Amino acid sequence: MKHVEEPLLANLQTFVAFARKRVGDLHLAEDVVQDSLVKALASARKPAKEEDTVAWFYRILRRSIIDLYRRRDASKRALERFQRELPDSPTTSEERLLCQCFKTAPLRA
């Protein structure tokens, strides 16, 4: 396991810089690298040699960054769809119901 952990720790700042170039935010880059490290260390398949570890981790990191962009895009589409489905203004029946609620509400001084 040492042949995996040592190269990852030795290249940690390089991984963060790589991710930062792609996501544009230092804190987000650190989060992506951290998540990728967790995935890498939990993986059942690890490289056999120390030289392969950095390349192996870059593949995991790239996939994590791609997944981040996919999630962002899906969230953006869902929000846009939600906004399109919302009515611009309440309907007449909704206005009447709201007014009735306020008429029955006790006044506070």
C-alpha cells in the first residue's frame, strides 16, 4: 500500500493545481482531489508499481472532474425546467385563496 500512498502524497499539490485549472476554484479543486483520493484508496484495483500510481490517479481525478461538470449541468437543466414550469403570476383562484387566508388571520399590533 505504501507504493500507492507515498506518490499520491508527494504529488498532492500538483493534483490540486491540475484540478484548479479545470474547475477554476481552489476550494472546489481541493474537494475534488480529496474525493478522488478517497475513491483511489478505496479501490480494489491498485497499480502494481509505484511509477504507475500517478498516472492511475490522474485518470481517477479526470473522471471526478468530468462527473462534477455533469452534475452541474444536470442541476442547471433541472433548475431551468423548474423555472419554466412556474407560473409567472398567481392565477385568479390562487389570489382569492391567498386573500381569504389573510382576511381570516388575526391582526397583531
